[in-house]
Amino acid sequence: ANGVNNLAMLVLDVQTNSVAAYVGNAPTTVEHHKDVDIITAPRSTGSVLKPFLYASMLDNGELLPHSLVADIPTTINGFTTENYDRTYDGAVPASKALSKSLNVPAVRMLQSHGVPRFYNKLQTLGLSDINRGASTYGLSLIIGGGESSLWDMCNAYLGMAATLQTFTKSSSLYDKEVMNKLHYAAMVGTEKYESKKSVLQADKVVYGAGAIYSTFEAMKDVNRPEGEEIWHFFNPNRAIAWKTGTSYGNRDAWAIGVTPRYVIGVWTGNADGEGRAEMTGIDSAAPVLFDLFNRLPTTNWFAKPFDDMLEVQVCEQSGYLATELCTKITQWIPAVGERFEPCPYHELINLDTTGTSQVTADCEAITSMRPTPWFTLPPVMSYYYTRSHPSYTSKPVFREDCTPATTRIMQFIRPKHNTTITTTRDIAGKQNDAIFELAHQNPEKKVFWYMDSKFLGETRTFHE
């Protein structure tokens, strides 16, 4: 009824590394290309690569499972991205950025990790259709700029699940052949499909077990689907690590789910590439994914790979390694995460006896100061974070008789430093304005705007 005519489904058995079910297309018509095997066809990946980036950064000690990542307006070398709902949270835990499939944090994480490094990791995962070189894709790679097939994508997730299973069942060893073992269960003609023999070794092949386990835990926490027609298929008592994706123009809708026993991949769309506005991974492919899992036996969740994880104290608010200024909680992290940085968002500030103003030794006796740990985000992150976190409190301002220490109290949201601004003309040929926007630590302060020496005006609260 919505003009979506094609469907592909693939079910892989993690225990045997074999194909359990393969449906290359829906039983539609010749006009709708019923004979195209979509499982092997390269399609835009949408967001289904995001778990691989999350795992890569965990595996390199560049991230902790719940450490804060920036979710703010972002333009990098002319490349601009925004979240699906066009809102910003300022800062979000990395696990939540993955479970909510936020584009802005993903792009910023890829920039930090490096496109060439991530591109090379995708080659190791066997995504053979992402083959044009890292510079061709750039930062768009993480939000659908590349193409892959349902076969390769499911095999990549199978490799992660099989790695984790092997590690916990073989005295913490890895299978060297883990990415080369997928095979068909039946004979085709005279050709018999068999899995390659395992070759156990101490070195990881793709990711360490701790990074994989943490990634699946984050994927397990994907938000409940919206809409009762989708929720009807979702079983909250069944643990599934799952991810959806929607390509640009709504041409491809993906849903991939992982349990210790099965990997299931679903693709919906049109074989000729026609997009449909209402087709998304969560609305179109996810219900099929859940329906398939509901037809299979329930299995226990993955065993925690203790030999590749550490129990550490992290900062409750930031998810970074805890300092003496943080409220501490205990979490399990990938073992390599112990080299991640301590919390940069807590600082010790000096308050006066009322606890309402900051002071310095220039205006207050040291014995009267109240050293107080304070959770403080940079101005732009703070500006958006406050909107969705009412409990967040900016640092108190300095008392009027005090000289404030050097600190950044304002920051441009747009444009960034050294940005070239190109203004356009409207339909009447009039030059459109350039927009400047900034965040201030104290919303009540006035900001006075100048272009060189010309006074433009003043703003309060919303500085634009």
C-alpha cells in the first residue's frame, strides 16, 4: 500500500556459521523485479555501520561505553550533518548516541577516530563493496555514504557474535578464521559447503571480546519502537542487539539483530532504487526482524568476557574515568579502556560563604572560601545540554568585587573560526543575511555585537 515492493531476509546460525534461511526477494511481480537477489546487491548502508565505529573506538581505548560525546551543530570542512529529528542534546553518553542512532555524535566520533582507520576496519570485516578508498567517502561513510550488501553486513555481525562466543568458550582465545567461515548448510549440485576449521590464537582478529560485548549491550538498549503496530512484534523479554538504518531519500530500510544463536538481517525497499517517504528501518524492516526472532527459540544472553574487561570507577555524570572530584560509580569496561582519560568536565571552584558566587584570593580570605567540585561543560555543549537536563546548573558567576580567573564564558555555535561564509539571494534577488550564533555560560548576561567597529545590537538569553 505504501509502494514498497521488495524485501530480503537472511538468517545466520552463529553456532555453525551457516545460513539457516535465505529469502532473496518478496514474491512480487516481474515489473517490481521479483527475480533480483537483493541479499547480494550493494545498497546504501544508512546507519548500520555505527556499531562498528563504536566498537572500534572502544577497542582502541578512545571511548568508554557511556562517556559523553558532543551533540551540537557541526560543520567540518564544509560537511554539515544533523540528527534525524533536527535537535541537539549538547552531550550524550556514547552508548545512547548509538542506541538513538544520532548522526552528529557519529560524525564527530569518526572525525576523531579517523576515516582511513575506520575504512581499513571495514575491509577486515569483509564489507567488500566499500572499496573506493577512504577519501572518496569521507565523513559521510558513517551515515550512509557507502554501500554494502545484506550478505556482507550480516557476516560482519556474525563475525562479532562468533568471536565473543569463541572467546568465552575457549579459555579466552580468538578464531583466526572467524571472518571466513560463513557457508551454506546444504549441497548445491556436486559442491558441498563446509565451514573452515577454527584456528585458535591469542591475538584478536577484528575486535577484542570486551569491545564486542559492550557494543552488543548498547545495541540491546535501543529504544522501544514508536507506534503500536511495531511494538506489537517487539518482545521486551527477549534480549536482542539490534540496529536499524535508513538511507538518504528513504531508498533502503535495514534492520539487523544479533543473539548468541542467530544473526538476522532484513532489507525493505524497491529494487529499482525508488524511495518512499514513509519507509524507515524502524517502521518497515524492524517489525519483520522482530517477527522472525519471535519464531525462533529464546536463548540466554552473551556471557561477559571477564578476561578482556575491567571493573573500574567512572564518573557518574560524564562516563569518563573517575577523578577525586566526581561522584563515582562502578562499571565494566573493555580492558584497554583503562588508558582512557580521566573526567575533564569536573573542576574545583571556590565559592563564597553563601555558596552563590565564585571568588578568588583577590577578594576573599582563603579561610572563607568553599572549594566545591562542579560539573561544567563547554559553552556550546552546555547551551544545548541545559535544555534536556533541567538539573544541570552552570557555574555561579564571580562576585562583583572579584576579578574572574581566565576562563571561556562565550563560544560561537556558528560560524566556527576560519569558516568561509557564502550568503545566498532570496527569490526577489535580495542578499540573505549571514547568521551568527553563540552560547554564553550565564544566560542572563547581555551580549553586545559589533562588526569591526560598527555596533549591531545586543542580545540576552538567545544570542543570535
